[in-house]
Amino acid sequence: MSNRLGLRIDVDTFRGTRDGVPELCRILDARNIKATFFFTVGPDNMGRHLFRLLRPTFLRKMLRTRAGNLYGWSILFRGTLWPGPLIGQRLASTIRMASEAGHEIGVHAWDHHLWQMKVETLGSRCLHDQIKRAFDCLAGIIGREPDCSAVAGWRCTNEVLKVKESFPFRYNSDCRGDGGSFRPVVDGHDLSQPQIPVTLPTWDEVAGEVSDDRYNEFLMESMRPDCDEVLTIHAEAEGMSKSRMFEAFLDDVIASGREIVPLGRLVDEGNTMPTHEIEQRTMAGREGWLAVVAN
């Protein structure tokens, strides 16, 4: 049986790229760990999420995570009164540094806010354009085509899965679930690109329910023995104000004997990979729907 932890790092914002990524690279390098970074490279319009404060579930999340203190107040207004900065253009050297350090680099989004808020209403042409802009930008930065992707906020539909088939992705990580890699089924047809579901809760999903003092213990207890697990962290949290907590977590995992690997190491290359449909559901700790492996 396997006993690995796939480490996925989502980078959603300008500040997370500028400040969180170098710190995470330092932390990982000190422990000789390689991970998978999924980068947002277009405009940082995350401040537009302010309008979601009208939704009670989103407001509760902002209060639980103390978003202003966690991310910095500038992040909450970015892209509201004026267009947000182009992350890939302004911070190409930081993204390139993560690649040159040997980490796996993948596409997260062009416009994270747009994708998270409107993906289900975007047509296939617009979906393709959003992915291609991020793909081309990232390829220009790291000097090769990125071979993996993970949608923003786990907002994935069957149309997204079909559009991604036109890109050279070796795998995608667009959904939540409790199993290993699989091939998604859309309209009765097996697609070619494997999915690697995220199996563990993220910090922001349990903040307020689990204290920071207990969070690492909670994660360790959540990992099943003799099973691969996948954890998503965020450059804006574990790479910044939660970095010391994250360092302690890595040390706990290493001491437990579980190997920490990039997500690409978890892809089952065999011909017997299971197939599953992906459906949209709500999940405790998150506002709105997200893609989940169907039972």
C-alpha cells in the first residue's frame, strides 16, 4: 500500500506570489522536499470578492479566517477601483525561481476571480481562452509547456474537462475526493487526462472549528494509514502568516515516515486506472459549490 502525501500549493494572488512563494521555496528546500505549485498569472482581481460579503456563508468565512489580518488589507481591495496587476508579467522571476528549484509547475488560472465566480456560465470558447492565456504565459516564464493544471476553487464542470483535453496536460487536480488518481467520465466517455483529487481539508475550511494550536495534529489524525493523501496549501496562508505552523507540520510528516511528493508522483500510469464522474456539491467550510468525485 502507498503512504505518500502529495503536496499541492495554490498561488492565487500577487502578494502570495511575491511574498509567499519565496518563503515556501525556502521551507521546502531546507527539507529537500519537492511540491507542485499551481500559479495564477493574469490580473489579480481578488478584491472583487468583497461583493460576496453580501452572502452570509462567505461573510462567515471571512470572519472565521480573519481575512484582513491573514492576507493584508490591500489584497481585499485589489482589482476593485482599478484593474489588478498582471501577476505573471510583474513577478515572472519569482515563478521561474520555483521552477528552477525543481518544483512541479502547473496552471491554476488566468483570472482567478472570474473563473471562480462565472465558470459555469462561460462557454467553451471563453473557457479555452482563459486556460490558454494562463498556459501561454506560464510557458513563456518557465521555458516549457506546463503539463498539469488545477482549476481555481475546485470549480470544474464537464465542459471544463472536455476543454482541457485540447491541452497537453499529463494530469489535472480539479476536484475533491477520498481516492487516488482516476480518469473522468463525461457523457459516458472516458477522458484521457487523469485527475488527482484533493483528499484533506484546507486550513481555511476548518479555521474557527480547529484552532491553529491543534491544526497540525488534526491533519495528522486525518491522514489514513497506508493510503496516499493530497493536501492543498495556499501561498497566501502557509507561505505567509501560517508559515511556522506549516514548517512544524512538515516536520511531523517527515517524522511519521510518510513521503512528501509532487502530485505528478501520484499518477497511476497503469491501464487499470478507475473511472468516475465528477459532480458539483457543497462542502462544509466552503462557500458555493465545488467539484467532487461522484460516489
